[in-house]
Amino acid sequence: MTKEELKLESKNITIGFDAAKLDALEFVLRKQRSSVQRRMEEVLQQLYESEVPEAVREYVDLSLIHI
């Protein structure tokens, strides 16, 4: 596996959500030229930044650079 592949390695998250609510959310976000996927990625990044201590985030970032 190359460095680039390791840097971009990701895991999928599966959650349950009411189908009617998801359809409504997708409809509204499409009108905003966004998507549930995009918004979930943004929120997950914000959660990571708010909950993972800065020193740990720096370690993770450095680990990716030195692979």
C-alpha cells in the first residue's frame, strides 16, 4: 500500500435513521446543493476536532506524514 493510500484509508460508519426523515433531509440538502454524506463528514470532522485533544490530533497527523 502506498503512502497516499494509507493517508486516505477510511472506515465506513453505518447508522440507522428513520427512512421518511432521511428522505426529507436529502430533499432539503439537495436544494442547498449539499448531501447527507457531505454534511455528516463535516459534522464528524467537527466532532473529532472538538473531542480529540490537540496533541493526539498532531500525533495522528505526523504519523500520516511519516508512513
